[in-house]
Amino acid sequence: MISTRLSSLRLAESICLLLILLFLSGCGQKPESTTITFAVGGAPAELDFWQVLIGEFQDRTGIKVDLLRQPTDTDLRRQGLITSLKAGRSDPDVFLMDVAWLGQFAASDWLEPLDTHNDLDLDVFFEKVLNLADRYQGHLIALPVYVDGGLLYYRQDLLNKYGFDKPPQTWSELLRYSLVIQKGERETNPDFYGFVWQGAQYEGLICNWLEYAGSNAGGIVFEDGRIILHTPANVQATQFMHALIHIHKVSPPNTYTEMKEEEARTFFQQGNALFERNWPYAWALHQSEDSPVRGKVGLAGLPHFSVGPSVSTLGGWHIGISKHSDAKQKSFEFMKFVLSFETQKRLALELSWNPGRRDVYTDQQVIAALPHFTRLRGVFENLRPRPNLPYYTLISQVLQRHLNAVLSGNSSATEALSAAEREAQTIVDRYAQ
Amino acid sequence: MRRSWLKTLLIFTGVAFMLAFCLVPFLYMVVVSFSTTPEFLTPGVPFKFTFDNFDAVLVGQSLHFMDYLRNSVLLSLISAFCCVFIGSLAAYAVTRLPVPGKMYLLFLVLAVSMFPQIGLVGYLFKFMAALGWINTYQGLLLPYIAWILPLSLWILVSYFSQIPIELDQAGLVDGCSRWQILYKIIFPVAVPGIFSTFLLAFILAFNEFMYALMLTTDYRTRTIPVGITMFQGLHGQTPWGNIMAASVITVLPAVLLAIIFQRYIIGGLTRGAVKG
Amino acid sequence: MPSRNLTSVSKSAAHELRTGCLFILPLVVFIVLFVLLPVLGTFINSMFQDVSFVGKRFYFFKNYEHLWSDPGFFKALKFTLLFILVSVPFELVLGLLFAMLLDQHIPFRGLLRGCVLIPWAIPAAISARTWELIYNYSYGLANYICLTLGLSTQPVNWLGTSVGAFSAVVVADVWKTAPFVAIIFLAGLQAIPRELYEQGRIDRANSWHMFFRITLPILRPVVIVALLFRTIDGLRVFDLIYVLTHGGPGGSTASVSHYAYMHFVSGDFGYGSAISVVLFVIAFVFSIVYVKVGRFSTEVL
């Protein structure tokens, strides 16, 4: 019996001890880190690029960088970073963020302010982008690595063929051109449509909607704790989007079920559309060797309604440093390296990304390789951000659902926008200070 | 005669349907993993055989597949081992020893197994974050063990209660301690039960998703089920060949286990679900 | 030496108690620390506004008030209940069918049983990715089958529309869990004394009658267990949704677990906890109802 007691006692004791030991081990201070961890996602080619870049940085500075590969899906990347940041992990030290998350990350106090480092030359960046996205309560918290904005791609050859001398300036011009050319082209190509854009139920729909609404002097208004979506300007813009698909039938019927960036791009690239709304990345692909529309594509700012300016939704990726980082100085060095003229130029030349630095757009070598960059600069001056709210993703979900219902014909623009406004307001109220 | 013919036909059709239902997605996975493109079902795209997908997954560093696999196997093995050990101790006590309120314990444990994981994971995350255990093995292991213990206990109790109590008494007469009885007498007799518990615990840990999603942050501890959702391509182009190759490598052991040890798994499942 | 044995037995009652308690101690420690404590913590946390970008303060029942007026939550709840309502009957019927087939005297019975276990043994996340490919709009297996068999003339946009995504999730879930149900039913079937069927045959009952008069009534407790397990499991469905549809399109397939998780990763732990607590309570109510209706406690335990 004694041996029973002893052995079972010993057993229980050792299990408890093990637990305590494990607990204690967690409490120890971690030593100052000699390496930094850089979290980035993307296509294999992009990751390979970062890998090479890291190697060069290591050779130059002797600072070791771990590449933490993230998925491509934007929301999975956000979730992954939030898990680390919320847990207070010291890794990753430095990472890329979608512009739409900056509000949440900054308000959660996860980002190291960058203004203490006064050896940064901020004049080289797009001032508008810095002000719209990278400053939070007077502090600089991130910097743009890569800038995105909505653009209008058009078929220069078709415009010429039907006697239109320049791309449409307004939405009604776009509609008129589309109707004429669609009618003509359908005789040889029954699958031809006037205009493709992103109408599936996802974040891209919000980006598109903001461009219609903004160019009608509308958009998402947020003041004194009230969110306003249901305005005549927004209703009109939303009705126009619905009409493109259902009344004028210049946009394909699968616009609201399937059209995301890639679907719209391939549709256009196969020669089945006159106009396409997409991000700058589509340019290089439209002009690639095996593209049927190579050499026939033009690029312009998006059209607008008569009352408003042309608007492009601001997209892109920004670099920031974690507040919990255990190697902030080294991370800062790395960030400077990523944002240097040479690296940004390589980003443009090798990945055809649109750098956050303005000076790359005037570089002769870059312009020679990517002539459309001269036009991009103008577009990037009209960028309109998504609302800079920390709970933006939740609002976006609501709006996506209701806007998509309008596009599918299940709801009227008035109904949908007032319902979305009500729902969005409950979210705003929940997080009211 | 006609009736039995009809019956045979019915059974045959039923079995064919059942096999197709259960195996087609799995076979599709295998076929895609050996194909150069997932588009071979579209007209005009031929099926071409290749090992490239497996090569990419096994050799390619950037997918971290081998890291995920190592984490999964290690975590599941340790969890299953701990569950069997801790579960056996408790099952022995419940079936043999005068523990007050053991019925309540069994009921509590049953109730615990009904808890939705989402109700635990938020707090576990904060708890582990406070200890600095996010993205560590122990941070995942301890919740795993606690999560799988209820089922392990039920299966083991059901096996142990069938072992004649005379065996224990014989052991006591020989002067064995309870601990000695457990590992010298009960364990050898209960090998099938222990083995099914181990298998089930292993499969449960291997398949667990939500804890792994929330309590790990990178390849150093991330498990296969979560890792495989991170295999993504650019602008919607998913590397299906790689994903399916990784899936095949991952599920092959599970499939073999299921086929070879179906008797033990079914025994365990049955006892865990319907108290035997 | 019987005398020594006797004294030690009487003396050992206290030791036995102690040993027993020590033997169950590790289990209790684990369950308390990593299950009960987190549940309690979640409940307490649901009383706080705990948002990474707002801060933490005592909120009392305010999270639940917000929940009450949150259309997103009710949408998730509606989806989850509808999901159970549709998928569980399918699982039970298919499970019963499979169990009856596996109970027959057919060649390779062991191998067949092993094959049926495969969907259950594969991690849900992995099978969900396979289903994601199967449902691919332009080259997936599902559309290939539908078009080849003439079930539809147009490819179906499985994951892009609400109805398509719902069916996709149900099919994938039924595929994974019907085998589990089959195994439980199989055990129930094997427990039915063969004499009952013999008796039925003597009474010239046809198979149909025997199924409804003998098999189903005896199987009733097992059916209730399966129903309970599947319902509870369906209530907490997460990984399938997370991988296959991400809750989309536009939240139409977001389950309650997924909705709570989305709030956790949006930095709102208070609200996420409140959602979890509600799910918890619903699961609890379901189990009570089943236990009462099925007299689960008296028959099975």
C-alpha cells in the first residue's frame, strides 16, 4: 500500500511539477533578438523577389532577416498578423499591410510610430497617400511600398474602328460607347460586352462602388458618430451599376456572382470586352506576349458623373514595424532599404508594382520599360481611401452584402442602402467611445 | 429465388453507391496530385502525368509542408500518448476504486465533450498570450490533451469495466500496488482498448483545426490542417497540384490506418459514442 | 496469508480513496485548467467591452444587447440552424443505409468498412480544400459531373452564390460525417438479436415491416445518440466553413462559430465571447431537449 501511495503521489507530483515548470518557462525574458522577422505574402515570384532582396540586405548590413511567408489571400494575411500582434509576439518585427487595415492596426496601438526617425525623406512619397493612410493621430505609422488605384482599360483599336477619338470622360459617355460598339461587335462575337468590372460579393465590390459613388459626389460619410450611406448621390450611383447589368446589359450577367479582378481581366484579355475597370497590375498581363489584346489596350482615369470628379479607390500595401518588436532599430534599417529608390525601382521593373515613391515614376529606365507609369502618376493624385475606421472590415461586410443584393436584382438601391446604413450604424454604436 | 436475386442486386448497387460516395473525392485528390494541371476535365486539356507536385511539396522550402507535417505528427503523437496515459489512470480509478461522485465526473466529462470549441479558444488565446505560449508546442499540446481526454476516458472506461475485477484482487493478494496492477495486469489485457483509444486520440488531434488556427502564428508550430489553407496563389490562381499532393501525403497514413485498423477504430468510436 | 490481506483491506479503504483521487487528479487538472476555466473566462469576458482598438472596460450585458440588434448574428444563427436542419437528416439516412449495407454478409466487409472510414479520418480542412477544387467553376469535378450527366446545361457557380455555397457546404459535411453515423448505427444493428428477425420471418413480415417494426424501434436510442452528436457538432461547425467558403459569399454561409471567430480576429474579444456564450447556451439547450425527449439517461447509461 505504501508503494501505491508513493508511486501515485510521485506521479501526481511530477505532473504538477511539469505544469509549473512549463508555466515558469513562459515567464522568462527573451534575449534581445539579433535577427528580424519580415512577414510578407504573395505569389511565388513575389516571395522569390523578397528572398533575393533579403539576401542582399544581409550582405550589406550583416542583419539577418527571416522571411515569414504568408498566404496571398488578403484576409488570411490580416488574421495571421492580428493573431501575432494581439498575442504580443515579438515576431514578426516588420510586415506589409493592406491599406484597408491600417486604421485597425494603428488604433489598436500595434504599430511603432516612425516619426522619431528623422532621417526619413518623406517628400519622395505621394503626399496624398501619406495623409490619407499612413498618419494616425498625428503620427506616421506606416509607409507605402506599393500604391494601387482603380483604372479604366480600353480597347484603343475598337474606339478607332467606331470613330471615337478618346476614352470616355463620363459614365454616360462610357455607356454610349459601350452600347454602340457592343452592338457592332456582337455581329462577329456574340460573347462581347461593353464593360467589365468587379461586382462579386467581396472587398473589390466596395472599391468599385466607392468610385461610382465618389464620382457622383457621394460616398461613405462619417460624422459625429453617425454613418451615412443612404443619400441621393449614392442611390443614383448604385442604380447606375445595377442598370449596367440589367437595363443596358453592357456588363455580363455574371458580374454580381463571379467578377473579381482575375475574372474581369481574363474576360477583357480574351478580347470580349471594350472597357475594363481594374488595378494597375492588369497592364503588364494585357501586354504580355501571349495576350490577344497586346498592343490594343489604352489606359485612362475612371469616368465620372456630371457632378463629381473622377475617383480611384486607394489600394496597395504599406510597411510598418510592430510595437512588440524586439529589434526595432534593425527593422527600421530594413524598412529604409525596402523604401530606397533602388529597391522601389526594382519592384517596378521586376514585379511591375507601382512604387510608393514618386521619384521612380520619372526615372528614364522605368518609363522606358513601363510607359504607362507616366499616366499612373496623374491617377494617383485622385486617390480616394476607404473609410479609415478600425472596424472597417465589419462595415465592409455589411455593405458588400447589400450592394450585391442590388446588383443581383433582389433589392432596390434605396432599400439596400437604408438597410446597410442601419446595420452599419449598429456596428458604429458598438464601438463608439 | 427471385427475391434473393433482387436483394443481391440491391445490396450490390448500394455498396457501389457507398463506395463511390466515400471514395470519389479522395480519388479525385489523388488524380489531381499527379496531374500537370487541374484543368484536365475541361474539353481539350489532356491529362499529363507528373511527379512535380510531390517534388514541389517535399523539397520546396517555401510551402513549409515538411514543417507542418512534423508539427502535426509530433503534436498528435504526444497528445495521444498523454491522453491514453492520463485517461487510463482515471478510467482505472473510475472502474475500480472508491472515488466519490464518479458518476458526476463521467457526466461532467461527457458534457465537456459537447462544448463548442469557439467558447474556449478566445480565452485560451489570451491565457497562452499572457504566458508567452502562443506559437509554442506546449501552448497547443495542453489544450489538445484536455480536449481529447473526455472521449479517451469514455472509451477506456468502457473497456476497463469489462475486465474482470478478480484480476485486480489477485494482484492485490500478490502485494501489488494499484499502479502496478494497472500497468502489469490491466494494460496487457486492455491492449485492444488502449490501442483504439490511441488511434482515435491521434486522429482527433491530427484533424483539430480551431486551436491550431488561433494558437499558432507560423510554420514553427502550425499544423497541417491550418497550413494547407495557407497554400495560395496570386489573384485566385491556387496551386491545386501542390495542395492535392500535400493532401495525399497527409491523408495516406490516415487512410491506411483506417483500412488496416478499422476494427479498432470502429470499436473505439462505438464505445465513445454509445457506451458499450 | 488471508489475515494480512483482510486487515490491509479494511485499513486500506482510506488509501484506496486516496489512490483513486490521485489517479483522477491529472484528468481533473487538465479539464479544469484547459476547458472549464476557459469557459468561465469566456463568460466573464463577454461582460466586458474588450476591443483592441477601443480598450477594455466593464460592459455588463451590453454585448448581449448589441447582439440582440445585430442582423449579422441572426443571419449566422439562421444559417447554422438551417445547416443542421438540412444536413443532419441526410447524414442519418445515409448513415443508416451504409450501416445496413455494412451489416450484410458481403465479401471484403472489413475492407469496405475501412473505406467508409476514410472520409471521417481525413482532416476536415484537407477535405474542404478538395471540395473547393471539386466546386471550381470552370474545371471542377462537380460541374463536370453535372454537365456530363445533363443535370444542368450551364456550369453551376457553386461557391459564388448563396444557394450554391449552402449546398456545397451541406454536401461536404454529409460526406465527412455520414460514415461516422454509419459506424454508430452499425453497432446498434449488430446488437439486435437475430432471433427477432427469425421470428419476423416466421410471421411472414416483409423486409419493410421488419425494418419499421423491429430495426428502427430497437435502434431508437442509438438514433438519438447520433442525432445529439451530429446536432451539437453541426452547431459548432467551423473548419469546413473557414476553408471552403470563408463564410461567403458575403456572409451567407457564416456559421455562429465563424462569426465569433471573425470578431476575435477583428480584435473584438468581448463581442466574440458573447457570441460564443450564446452558442454554448444553445448547444446546452439542445442536449437537454434530446436527453429529455430520448430518455437518454435511463436507456443508454
